[in-house]
Amino acid sequence: MTSAGALVCLAIMLSCGLGVYLRKRQIDNVSRHREVVPPDFAGEVTIDDHRRAADYTIARTRFGIVETTFDGLLSIAWLAIGLGPLYGLVAGLIEPGLTRSVVFVCLFTLIGHVLELPFSFLNAFWLEEKFGFNRLSPKTFFLDEAKSLALTAAIAVPALYAMFGLLRALPDSWWLVVWVGFMALTLAMTVIYPTVIAPMFNTFTPMAEGDAKSRMEALLKKCGFESRGLYVMDASTRSAHGNAYFSGFGKAKRIVFFDTLLEKHSLDEIESILAHELGHFKYGHVRQMILQAAVVAFLGFAVLYWAFSTGDFSAWFGLPNDPGLVLVAVMLAQEPVAHLLKPLLSSRSRKAEFEADDFARQIVGKEPMISALTRLTRDNLASLTPDPLYARFYFSHPPVPVRVAQLRSSG
Ligand SMILES: [Zn+2]
């Protein structure tokens, strides 16, 4: 490994250290506030709920420290010692060509997936179980894993063949063509995911006729929203966490409520949650997210172009310049950059959440939104006292006390 390669490994180590430091801050801050419910929530959240939320947050964050450390060490181990021998193994079995590169990427991904499996298993059957959220059976867990692996292979294998093929045919412009293809796939996914992929894992039923549905439809009409309808997802088969989301694009848009959410919230609250989701639509947040993904992907493919064409990058780690190997090494080495970009991307996302909250306030008033947020926090055991720096770095949604304060102070 050259000094440039060693620098990449050092960057991964530092990024991992930063991740551990921020999580430690989060644990400290939550423990420090474990005994006092913030005054804004004193009426709705009991001290027992508050303590349980603290314990859950601390347990999750500790688990995150172990996972982050493991991931960082694993990436360094791959770059410094593992990739060469793994490539040697594949090269011994398959002659040079597209297939060798594709098989190498698939084998690497499969090994990574197997190494991550104990974490997902413990997350569901130890952590979530302990706090009463887990509804998965081991059978469903492994079935889900198998399905998502098969699905990843079905999409990734042809995509890798296409990319490595183009790399040969168009050595100078392949990355622009691949970028366009990637964005086309991303757009297609916004339609394919809700209609084809998500139903492979959950059952979606159109919302039953009744009070709830007629109020939601009236709200959609009031906001001039055209959609393929309101659906209820059987989230309760996997977890007790409640949520709602809005997916798709153009005519394929749909609003999905978790059954767990509908069970626990009043109609006013559900209405405010829908209004919040419509706010995301009104302000074009989905379009902004896709645009953001386009910029990130463009930069990513430009880096890959540089790494493939010069051969410098693989030389940093003393590796042969095979496209499959370079792709994997770039994926491992980009982690510190992605980590440092996180606060930027999450601050954009938090801004969007404020806008959506404000839209909901204008449509249904602030009270239902405040009570929905309070109930969501309480039921999901989210901490009311996260560390501000940790939240700034990682939170895609502003902490609920901040959202509530913002709602109270406006209008
Ligand atoms: Zn939102």
C-alpha cells in the first residue's frame, strides 16, 4: 500500500472515531436528562415513558457504536489485506473479462451482507424485542433477507454488466451514459418501488370506507392533490413503530399509512400527518431529493471515471486495475466523504420537514400536528433530549421539541 492508500485508511479511522464521539455525546446528553421530562411535554409524557425512551435511545446508540467500529475496521481490513486475495480467488476461477469483474463485486457484496447479518438479527430480536417493538419471527426475518438479496441481484447483475460493458466500448464517455442510465433507473424506481417491490414484503390495502377515508379524501381535494389513492400497510407484522409516507411520482403517487399509526392516533392527528405529507408534495421535496441524488451520483461517477482510467487508485492499495475491484475499493474509500456530507444533506432534509410542518399548520391548525408529534415520539420511544450536535449531524427530522416549539411560535 502506498502513502495515499494509508491516508485513505487513516481517513476511514478518523471518520469512525468521529462517529463514535458523536454517539458518546448523544448517550451522555440523554442520560443527563433522563430524570426530568422537558416542561413542554410534562402533561403528555410521563416520567416512566421518558425514562424508557432514554433507555431505548441509549441502548440503540451503544449498539450503533459497536456497529460503526466494526464497519470501520472491516473497511480498512478489506482495503489493506482482504481485497487482493479475494480477487486472486476469483481470478483463479474465471478468465479475464466482464464476468470476472461482475462475479467479484457480487462475491464481495455477499460476504459483506453475511457479516452484517448478526447486527440486523440482534437489532430485531434483542434490541427491538427488549423494548417491545419487534413483531418479526425469525422465519420472516430470513425470508425478508433472502427476498431482498434476490432482488438486489436481479437489479445489480445486469446493471454491472452494462456498466463494465460500456466502460470497454466508450472509454471516455461511459460514465456520463451510466449516470443517465442510473438516473433513469432511480426515476423508474419511484414508480416500481411502491407498486412492485414494497408489495413483495408487505400487504397494501386501500383504506376502508368510513369516517377516516372521507376526511382524508376531503383533505386531498382541498389541497388539489391527485393520487392513486390512500393505502394502509400491515407494518404491524414486523414492528410496532408507527409511520406514514408518501411515495411515487406523477400519477403513481400514493399515500401509505402504517396500520400501527392508524390504530393509535385520533382522526385529527391522522389528518395533520397527511397534511404534513402533502406539504412535502406541495413544496416539491421529492423532486429536490432526486435532484440532490443526481448531483451526488454525478460526482460519484466522475470519481469512478478517474479511478478506472488512470489506474492510480488501485495502485494506492497495490491491487490490479480490474473495474470490479476498483468499484469495490472506491465504495469502501468514499465512506469518510459520505460521512462528512451527512450534516449538509440532513440539514436540507430538516428544512423540508419544517416546511411540511408549516404547511400542515396552515391547513389543519397547529394543535393536531403538535399532539400527533407528541404521540409519535412517545409511542416510538424517541428521545426528547437528543444531543444538539448529534442531531445536527445525523437527524433527517428536527428533534420533536424543536418542531413543536416552531409550531407553537408560528401563526
Ligand atoms: Zn416529513
